[in-house]
Amino acid sequence: MTSPNAQPTKRAKLTKPAKRADRFHLTTAIPYVNARPHIGHVLEWFQADVINRYQRLLGKRVMFTSGADENSLKNVQAAEKAGVPVSDWLDKYAQIFQDAYQRLGIELDEFRRGSDQTKHWPGVQQLWRATDQAGDLYKKTYTGLYCVGCECFYKPEELVDGRCPQHQESPQQVSEENYFFRLSKYQRQLRLLIETDQLKIVSEKFKKEVLSFIDQGLEDFSVSRRAGRARGVGVPVPGDDSQVMYVWFDALTIYMTALGWGYDHQRWLRFWPADVHFIGKDILRFHAVYWPAILLSAGLPLPKAISVHGFLTADGRKMSKSLGNVVDPFQLIERYGLEPVRYYLLRYIPSHGDGDFSYDSFERLYTAELANGLGNLCSRVAALCHRAGLAGGDGQAGADQLPAFSPQVAARLDELELGEALEIINQRVAAADQFLSDTAPWTKRVEAQAEVLRAAVQQIVQIATNLRPFLPQTSRAILEHFRQQRVAALAPLFPRLEQS
Ligand SMILES: [Zn+2]
């Protein structure tokens, strides 16, 4: 029935012009909203928000979208456990997530809920019909080991001691007739697209992981569930009421329905394909294999890049309620402030690898790079300018004429290497400090002193310009301060931490 080596059929190209280069679409992953956002969510959102701000600062028209995966058996079970109707449960958590974005200073253009029957369901069904018309859906009876937590089937050899490797729970033996998607048909095409970076997986380590998964041979996967087993939750399969769609087929489509796919075609065309999906490594396979294959089948353009982050541990151990070591990102922000937490997650935690949180490393980084680094540099130069009564700034405060991003920083941002970009910026802070010590303006006469201070202010303005996507509030405060005609003394940007 399926021939793994069959070439995908040629499909009609989109007749509309491709998305213009001055437009940019990025997404965060579409989470289950059955708990409060954890620090892993916040890490991912900060990463995406840096690129959101960076692309806007480059003058592009940006669409920054996310949403909630709501048509899941997991949500039904959680609502039942809490003794509330599922819709109330979903409303509550969708709101909690949207409030969290707001509190974190992250401005999404669209948050698409999976339960939205007007702006989401028609798009999912349209995508289903497109893959069906391509001949890529067929029905078959399947028996397998299913983890509700993961919403996916496992092969026995993928289990650890008979349990799901993610949830440490025994999967259920499930046997039923479902629709299957001909993933096997796209094996060669997918491999080529990923190998050649037409679909770029960042970083290289994750790209290799995907390629090796593809090389093991792609098997067709089930894209529907018996409506009864899904407890009636889910997008109905067009023309077959007995089946609802597999949550991944449904949730991944949020990337397109957030733009208008299924109800506003023009708007969708303006921004699709996504320039980058930000995800965690646990859902790499769904994004780098399943999703592009579905899009290929439907004849739609693929996302250009997938930026993959790792997991966070606390003091070297997995965070868990039973260990009592779960780090609440909002408590952290309460204690240290929004931007220090943002800086830490972007700078100390690897952009594309696992990282370890500890209060110790947090406070060390804060003290070294924010209080003693950037903050002290700014206070020092401001104080010298003030004492000298010098016109330090370019008098452009409030005007738009800022220097451009440094090419090295821009290059790292283009490559989605956010930690490396911050590393370069931090080196510039150290270099500016060194410049002050070397030139010792306080020993110089008025003219020479003014020259040195103007150079130092220029360095600070360039540093703050580069920092805009990373620390929006701090960089704005620095730029406003140092671009005044007369630079006044400056209160510490990052107060020293009290010894706890
Ligand atoms: Zn699982």
C-alpha cells in the first residue's frame, strides 16, 4: 500500500507571489494549557521575543504568534479531576497564559486557541482535505502502546522499563481503526530539505538527530482517533463523524490558522511560511518531520527554520514537585526583576542545549555582568560626564537616529545564536571598562577629557543599541540617558544584591 521510495506527486504550485522579504513570521510552541507556565516556557518565550524585537527593529513587518493546544484528552482528564466543565478549564488556563505573556512584556500579535471553531477548525479541516486529495490519507486498524501524556504511540523498544521515557508512566494498549498519513512517501524529500538547510534545524546537533531519525526509516503515522476514545474532544474528520483528528495534526495547524489559514487567505499569504518556529527538544520530531511532511503533502511552503532549545534542571537535578525544587519564573522575577531574569535565561542557559538553573549561578551572573558590568560602566561614565559638566550625548535623545546593530551581533541573531550575541555584547562592556581605565580621563585636561568621554558615551550607545532586543527597558533607559545634551549622574541600573 505504501511504497517508501515513491516520489511525492508533483503538486500545483501556489499561484500567488511568495511572501515578501520585508515580512517575518515567528512562533512559540503551542503548549497544553493545563498548568501554569513553567520556566521552560518562559525561556522559549524570551528567545522568541528577542527575535521578534530584532526583526521589528530592522524595520520588518512581523507577526509573532502562539496559541493553545486544547483538543486533548489530557485536558479533559485534568478538568474532570478538578471537577469543572472542560470549557471553563480551558478558558481559565488560556487566560493564565495570556496574562503571563503580558507580565513578561511579550506582545503576541495572535494567540490562537485550538477550541476556536471559527478561526481554527476550518483551517485544520482544509489542511486535512488537502492531504486527502494528495492521496496521503488511508484507514487502517492499528494496535499500539499509547501514552496519553505524549499523545503518541511508542514502539516497545522506545520505552524505558516498559514506561514512557518522558512521563515514566505505562502506556495503554490501544487498538482501533484510524486514518494514517503517508509519512514514508516523504522520507527522501524531507531528508534533502533538512540536509541542505532549506528547512534549517538550529543547532547542528539537533539537525543530525533528525537526520538519523529519518534514516531509520519513516513510518506512516496515525492522524485520527476514534471520537469515542477522545471523549468527543477534537476537530471532526471531514466526512467521517466517527473520527476526530489527532491532536498534533490539529495543534501544528495553529501556526497557520493564527495567520488566517482557513478563514482569511490573503492575511495568511502575507506571512506564511513561518521564518522560525521556537520549540523545545522534546517536540523536535513533530516539528521537523511530521509537520513539514504534512505541508509538503498539501503543497504548501515549509517553515524556514526551527530553533530548538533544551531542558532546564535545578542544581543539577530534574525539576519536580516531589523534589520540591521547581523554580517558579514569576517568583524569580518578583525577587530580581524582569530583565535580570531575561538576561540570565538568554545568556547563561545555552540557546540550543540543556542548562542548569541555580540561585548561585544567577547571583554570580547578575553581579558580574549586570551590576558590576553594564550597570557600573554606565554609572561610571555618567558620573564622569556630570562632574566634567560635559555635553556627553549627541543631543539626539528621543530621535530615531540610532546606530545600527554591530555586524557581529546581527550575524549571531540571524543565526539564532542568542547566547553568543550576548557574549559579544558582554565583551564590549568589558572593553569599554578597559578603555576608561587605560585612558584615565580624570587625569586629563578639559579638552582631552571631553574627547575620551565622548568616545566612552559612543561605546555605551552602541552597546545599548545591540542590547535592545535582549533588555528592552534597560537599553531604552541607557539610550535616553546618554543621548541627552548634558549627561547627569545615573542611579544604579542594577542594584547590588543583599547578601542572603
Ligand atoms: Zn509520555
